[in-house]
Amino acid sequence: MGPGGIIILVLLAAIVGYILFTERPFSPPTPVPGGPWGGLPKISVQLVKAPEAMTERLTPKWQADLTQKLREEGYDLLGDYSYASTLFFWARTFLAPDRKSALLLVNWVEGKEGGKVVISNLEIYSFTGHSFLVTACAQDGAAKLLTGANRPTEEQMSLHLKAVFAESSVRPIVEEHQRRLKAWEEKGVKARELTRENILPSFSKIFS
């Protein structure tokens, strides 16, 4: 092999060495903070007032009756909220009397005009500065709630795979959340006080 061939081999070896050094193809992947979704862009989901024409027409009677009872019991009705420009979902949102929990009656509209059916779920949230607790009913086994990829851990979430259809199916979930909240605080966790002003921003940090 002549001098020219040796020079070419040296250059090729240098290029291969540079690629191995910079790209590190055989090194284990670097963990992404926040788990498998940590590298994805964060999208802030904003809840806005749901169209009154939709909620007044489609709110089930049992839920309208329960709304009145909850208000009489000291729950603060914040209103009906949905994602912007959404006509198939709204969440009737209450602030609990202890100001440590937010109760959402989540309504999904299924079917077409003339045959629409409202499926109701229940979600109750409490927050700390860095975490949250949720006790909920969901309509199916997908169990994504409103949190998508940020699905809570088993410690954070108690989930019942059923829809709510009457006051009698709501009350046990409310009582369960209060028990879980008490046990949470007995471990030294301090639930954040919720107000009309900070409750929606609290949700926007966990919904995706």
C-alpha cells in the first residue's frame, strides 16, 4: 500500500473515531427528567366558561337538583367549564366548604342531535404545592380522566370505573375523598387552600 492509501486509512479512522466520540451510539440513553413524557413540549390547557345554551339544555335533572343541595351545604359553585370551542364536554365545578377540595361533575355528550346522551363522571381534587390527590369515577377502562399523559400514581388516585347517574352514586365518592384527604394530611402533607381565583390555574398545571 502506498503513502496515499495510508493517508486515506488514517482519515477514515479519524472520522469514525470522531463519530463514536460525539454521537456515542453504544452508550445507554440519558434519562429524561419527568419520565418518558419529560421531553415533550408542555401545553397549558385552559378551561373556559362552557356555552350556557349547551349546559342549560343538557344538564341532567338529578345533577341540577344535586347542584342546589350542594350549594345549600356550603359548596361554592364556580360554574361550568370546558376546553375552548368544545361542545361535547363540560365540568360543573364546585369549591368544597373546607376550601381544600374541588369537586367536578364532568359531563360528556354522546350521540347526535335528537339522540344525545349525557354521561356524567365525578372528579374530586386536592392540591399541595407539588402534588395532588384525586378521587374519581370514570366512564370506561381508559381511565385517563382529564390528565392524559400526566396520569396520577396509585397513591395519588383512587379510581372507580363507572359513571355517576344519581346523587346516591356521588355521595360515597365525596366521603371517600374526605377520608383519603385526612389520611394524606396525617402523613404531614398540607393541602393548599383553594380560592375562586387559584382553582382554575391549579387545574391548568395538571391537565394535558
